[in-house]
Amino acid sequence: MLLHASAGMADAVDMGSVNRLPASMGRYLDLDDEEQRLLARLEHRAAAAAKGEWLWASGDRVEDLFVLQDGWACTFRDTCDGERQIIELLLPGDIVGLRELTFPRHISEARMITAGTLCRFPHHEIVDLIGASTSLAIALFAATSRQEALLAERMMVRLHRPARSQICHLVLETLMRLGKVSRVVPECIPFPLSQQLLGQILGQSSVHINRTLMALERDGVLKKHRDHVVIRDTRRLRKEADFDGGYLDDRMDGLAERLAMLKRASAQAARPPLSDRIVQHS
């Protein structure tokens, strides 16, 4: 593990941050007070992380995961010819490392894209959450499956669309993801991705990314600044991206209702028979 509190990551302090996980996981299911408390416990020690800070290297033992309270991070792998491919683009509210939870060692590398705030916790605490609550187990499964859906969508976009459409798609995807955790307006979308990072996400050269961004600006679609994007024509952006956000849908039709039914049945089974309650109160 490359990131240590004594070197790189600041000692844990009260950063004044809002707990992200209860709101993030609560998008999928209604969580009771105890379940929210269990999630918040993973964020009780927040610490600052610097831009570019490494969280782990490939081959490190999987020991700790991180709640990303603030800032952006990514996971990536380097190819045999030295090219870097960014796999996950992680935003506030995400659990960094969740996809590799069940591996003995990390198969990717991870670092901060921007400065931010992280909450480190032992990876076995995910098992504790699953054992304590079926709702939390399903919420974690929902978060992981949507991350996998996001990666599958990005692969399809990369394989079958030109760079211009890929960039438009990524901007809209980021707008939708950020909008789930905070208020974001199209006139100023946080987007602290350099042209090099964009190329590593989309599999394009920095030169091609630069030319494509200039063309999008010239055509009045969007303008990329150093740390944000301004959408100038939302309708045209959606058309060029051919964007369908169904893969980011938080709804779980039928599953939430089934879980609520099981909870009610469990609560009723735990209550003593009516005759016993009458005796107790007599």
C-alpha cells in the first residue's frame, strides 16, 4: 500500500465533511437509522489527500478501502507497451476499491486526480455490513453493478463512436453522476480532467483530444476549461452523444418492495404472541 497517514495522506482530522455514504447508498433503498449509522461509521476518520497521491499499486495486498468524500480519483492499468488506460473515474460518494474487494491483491493502481478528502477503512468492514443488514448488502451490490454497467457502456462507446461523440457522452455521464450527490448546472460542470487524462479514459491521443475539443468549442457545443466544462448547447450535445442514461438509473423495480415485505415479516416473527403480550401487561 503506497498511501500512509505518516507520509502523503494527512493525519486523520475532523474535516467538517458531510457523510457521503448514507446518501449515496440511500439512492437505491430506504435505509433505517441503524443502517445509516453503520454506513456513517466508515467515514468517522476523514483525512486530506493531495492531487496525484497514490492509493495503491498493482500487486499490493487488498487491505483498506476508501470512501471518497471530496475530490476525484481513478483506477488504471498500464499496458505492455507503456500506454495507460483509466478504468474507473471515481467521484464523491464512491467507495474506492470496492470492485477489487474479493481479490487478495490489487490488479489495478489508484491515485487521486484532484486534491480531496478520503476516509480509509479496513476492507473486512464491508463483510460486517453485509452480515448486519440485507438492505446494505443489496445497496452495495447495486453500487457495484452500476459501476460495471458504466464500464460496459464506456467500452461500447469507445468501440463504436468517434472521439467527438465519446467526449460528449462522457460530459453528459459526468453531469448525471455529479447531479446525484450535489447540485450541478450545465453552465459550470466540474471537470478537472486534462487532455492527457481524457485520452487515457477514451483511448485517444492528447493531440486528437485537443483537436476534438477545439472543434466542439468552435461549433458552439461546449467549452472545456482547466477544471470545468461549460455546455453551450444541451440539445445538440445530447444528440451528438446519443446519450441514454438508463445504465445509471438508481431504481430497482420490485426488489425494494420485496425487501420491505421481508422486513415486515421478520419484525412480526420477532414479536411475542398476542397471548403472551396480554399476560405481560396484565
